[in-house]
Amino acid sequence: LLERLPHNGQVQQTYANLLATRGEYDRAIKHYQRALELSPELAHTRLWIGMAFAYSGQVEKARALFRQLLDQDPGNAQARHLLAATGGGDTPDRASDDYVRDLFDRFASGFDANLSELEYRAPQLLAELSVEVSGERIGSRVLDAGCGTGLLAPLIRGRSAILDGVDLSSGMLSRARSRSIYDGLFEAELTAFLEGHPATYDTIFSADTLCYFGDLSAVLRATSQALL
């Protein structure tokens, strides 16, 4: 495809993404830069160039690019997060709401397929562990905290009377809603949601959500308060 459409910016970007997944970052950078020359409107290409710089050990170039993006757009949550991740800015207590929301809204459409390719098993492992801990019945009201597209829901739905889900990403929640499994789905930041629902849930599940937090004290305290 690249040979047939060498002047197509989207094709150049897609090829660069492929190279990056293979760890060929220097080649990927060249194709990202060519993509931008052909299609300056490609929204996330500069971020991907910065990430490729970082992964290839060219950290100062990555920081300079992220700073440039922030100068142009001070509200760019992705650039702010990546600048901090490369040691060029203050480290936040957790990933910002804007960063998480934007990241997962963009990934929502292909999220399940990508995880399937990776043989992702966190929901299955969590469901199996809950059987060991709680048996077949996990409570009358259960929360899937950071529910994403709802991969955990079919594995625990039959073991709870009411199953709610909460997530920051409207795109992910739309996918979860299409499963028609949850009793309630809420778009909210997790700690704030838990603080607003004291003594509500028998069991709270969370798969690959707390990795976006640094200091866990606030979210764990809110979790404790939300449990019956």
C-alpha cells in the first residue's frame, strides 16, 4: 500500500505505527515526519513522534517536542502527561481526567479487538479470584470500577443482583452499554464517584484501573467508604 500511495499522509502514519510496534523507532520517526509533511492536520502524529523519540532513548528530543506542543496548545492533556512521563514536568498524583478520557475515547472502537490479540486475561483472572474469595455469590450490589467496554461484566453478572459500572470515558461506556448487561453505567472520575456513594456496594471490582493512580490512599479510602 505504501508503494502504491507514497504521498498519502494517512498511509505513511499507519506504516510508521507498524514500525513503532516492531521497535523500529528511527524508521518510524522518518515516516511520521513524512506523514506530517503530507497531512499536517493529522492530530496525534506529533505525539507519536515524541513517544518514538522517548522509546529510542532520545529523551531530550521527546521533551522538547512535548513542550512545543504545550506552547501551541496549553490544554493538551496528552502532551502534558507525556512530558511528565519523560521527566520533563511535575509528576502528578495520578493521570489527569482529561488524559484518561481522551486516551480511551480514541481507543474505544478497537479496544476489545486489540486486547484479544494481546491475549489479555485480567477480567477472567479477576473473576476466578473472586470465586476463590467469595464463592458463587459476590453480593446483592456490585460495582465494576473502571469498567471500560465491559469485558468483566459477562463473567460476574450471574453472581450479583445489581451490577453497576463507572468509567471516565464516554466512548468506553458506549461500548459497555451495547452489551445490555449492566443495571447502571456512570460517567465519572472513580474517587469522586465512590465518595458520592457511601455504604452502597457489597463488592467492588477493578481491573487495570488503579495503574493510572500514583498515591492510592484517596481512592482506597473512598472504596472502603463505598462498601457496605
